Amino acid sequence: MNATAPFAVCAAVLVGLGLYGAIANPEPLRKILALNLLGPGVFLLFGVVARRGAAAGLPGDPVPQALVITGIVVAFAATALAVALLVRLLEAAGSATLRADREAGGESTDAG
């Protein structure tokens, strides 16, 4: 087992938990949090792949580091936008869930 294996396992766990949370949870805030868990897993996996290339004797490349830093900034901006939209939805609709989610949860609008 080499030095990058624990990082690869941690990245796979983060990606798996993020995907599960994004698919299994119907609440928008939990989906945002799950996608925020998925992002660092992908960034860590990208770093592991770049490190394995450097360990194999290939010359060091600053492009993976630049891409990860750019990805972190974009993920932060996307999270801020998603939370702002969720707050607007809460203010406008009085609920942080969408109409189809409320109807699927058993809150039927039928009188009979």
C-alpha cells in the first residue's frame, strides 16, 4: 500500500456520500450540502491522480493545482448562489421545498 492509497479511499468515500446525499434527500438544502461534500472528494481524487503521476517520475505540473484552486472558488460561488436562491424561495413560498416535493410528502390538496 503506497502513500496515496488512504487519500484515494477518503476521496472515494466523500464522492460516494455526496452522490448518495444528492440522490436520496428531497430537501434542497440537504442536496446543496451533499454537493458540497461531493466537490472536495473530486478535488482530492484529482490531487491523488496528479500525485501518482509525479511519483511515477513524470515532471511536476502546476496545472492540476490551478484547476483545483479554480474549482474551489467556483464551488464556493455556486454554493453562495444556491443558498441565496433557497432563501428567496423560502421568503416567496413560505417553504424551502418545491410544490412537487410537498405533494409527494403526503400533503394533498384534494378535499375528498
